[in-house]
Amino acid sequence: MAQQIFAGLKILDLTRIVAGPLCTQNMADMGATVYKIEKPGMGDDSRVMGPKPSVADGQRPIDAAMTFLAYNRGKHSVTIDITQPEGAALVRALASHCDVMLENYKSGSLKKLGLDYDSIKAINPSIIYCSLTGFGHDGPYAGRPAYDFILQGMAGPMSTCGQPDGSPGASPMRTSMPTTDLITGLYMNVAIVSALYHRLTTGEGQYIESTLLDASVAYNGHLAVSYLNSGVVPKREGNANPIAAPSDVFACADGHLIIAAGNDRQFESLCEAIEMPHLIKDARFINSQQRIENREVLREQLAQRILQHGKTHWLERCREFNVPSGPINNMQEVFEDPAVKHRGIVVDVPTSGGTSLKLVRNPMRFAKTPVEHRAPPELGADTDQVLAQELNLDKAALDALKQRGVI
């Protein structure tokens, strides 16, 4: 296998749950050595968040929940109690050997342990240190706990997600995936890689501050920019596209599908596909603006027709007439989709216990430097090896640390 992009790069990961772990997982997939620091006997909180995978009879169970397994691929688990002075000293020593350090502890808590940026910079000036908090280390909300659900509400995304006021089930709606955590983790990836590039050209390390609030507000994208420059507060539109019609979810005889026929040509093709050509000449639907203004009347007529046949029938008709459309798949249907199978999105990863774990592959594909998928680590599986390799601790020293509960 060709050498990976981050081969030789060492990352000290003191993050938990989703945002930070996703960031370091991406870098582990691309060859970085990631030392994940976890609390002895407990580990990352996500190890117990949700169900655990089932295994065949006689096989050793995987002792980690699905949340942990989704965001900690390819890392080395090192269990150290950082609240003990000896534990904090071990982490400082590891930091002196690393290129990048990430943490998502409560503001100010690591400074008491000598694990803040200034303390680490004193022993490793070239380190890239990324600090993730909910709201920053200063300001009116500094120190407040922050979770994805809370940020989806505070930062605006929930205000534009859900059925519109006045319709059945009208209410703000969160996404089922922790989108603000995920977007924050991806922004952290970009920031760290950019800082590494800066170090490559200047030799300088630096401090990176990342917050869920910053990333979550940025996640609003054009809706935020629209408000800032018009003063008009975006409203919930449900599944309808406010700037195109018909562009919505429609119920059919056996499920739901999406039809997005936003321009005149696509609308004409849709009318032919569903055998309602008379709508093409209807003055209420004669152009895009008219269709938007009369979207409810149009939707009602289309909905009655689409309900008469099943999903497969309409998707085939839409493909035949080049109408943009797609199914709403449940998770089983996603992974039975021929395109998903063709793309090899599911990977079987062997675990240290001899079982096989199905994971979703990293979506990045490199022609010269392919990613490598390795199983998430068992709690503390790499403690002895990492401390012996990086800090030259022998068995007697490791045993003494274990007896004192440091590792």
C-alpha cells in the first residue's frame, strides 16, 4: 500500500463524544498515529451511548457502543487519569512527541493540570493545539455545557427545519444526526490541516480555537447571509423548496419519493411522465414564478395522481422522462441501493477479538494515497505499548503506575 498522507504524524487526542473524535478519525484513516487519551475503567462517554453490535455465538463481544465505533476508527487507546499529577505529567510527556493536540474540556480545567496550550507550547513550541468548546473560553456563555441538540436550537438550524406554521405537525425539528457536532469536526479538520501547512512553510506551531457555536452559525449558510442582508427571518418550509415548484416530497402507494422539477423544461417532462399534459398549458403553472405562487394548488393535483401508483413505478417514469427524482430510503434500503454497493461504502473491518465489524468507509478517495480502515480500539488496549515506545517506560514502571491508578 502506498504511503498515506499523514504517515509519521502523531496526534494526541483528548476529545470525547463526536466532534473531536470525528476529526481525529479522518486523520487516522489517512495514516496519522492518534493516541486517544481515555479515563481508566470508563473511557470516552460514547463507549456506552447506545446499543452494542451483536456477534456470533462463541465470539468475544465488542465492548463499545455504536456511537464510539462510528467515530474512533484506527486510533490507539491510552488510558491515563489526567486528574492525577503523574497522569498529567505522562500526557505532557506524550505531547512533547506529538505534532497535534486536541481537547474539548471545560474552559480552564486543563490549565489547572498543566495541559493548556501555554503549558504544552513551553515544551513543544511547534505543536498545533486545537481547543474545542461550546461557546469559547470567554464571553457571556463561556463555561456553559453544550450539546448538539442545544446548538441546533440556539444557532438557528432548528428554526428553519420542520413543517411550516399552520400545517399539521408544525414545530421546530432537529436532525436525527448530530449535524452541529459533525460540521464542527469537519471544520476542525480543515483548521488543523491548514495550520500544519503553515508550520510546513514557517516552522511555527499555533493555537486553534474551535467552538460549536461558531460552526453551527456558519452552518446556516445562505439562510444566514439572506437574513443579514435583507432583515427577513427565514421560516420553516417543510420539505418544499421556497424558490422552486414542484420541489417536494410526495406520498405514493407504498412510500414516499422526492420530485424536484424546478424549471419549465423539467415541469413539462414531469407532466408527461405522470400523464397529466394538460397542466403544461394551465395559466397558473405556465412558468416558474406562477408555479411558486400557486404551489399549493399544483401540489394537490400532483399528489392525487402520484398516490395512485407505487414508488418504483414513478421513479422509473421520472427516469424515462429525465425528471429529477429520488426515493426516501430507510437505512436498510440505503445499503441495498445498487449505487451504494457499487461505491463500496460498507467496509468489513477485523477487530482484535477476531470478529468483523461493518463500518461506513471514509468518503474521501485518493488515487495516490488511499485511506486505510482499522477497527476502533478497545479501552486501554495500547497503553503499555505507547508509553513504552514513546516514553521508554519499562514493565516495572508501568506496573507501578497501574497500582496507583494512574493508568
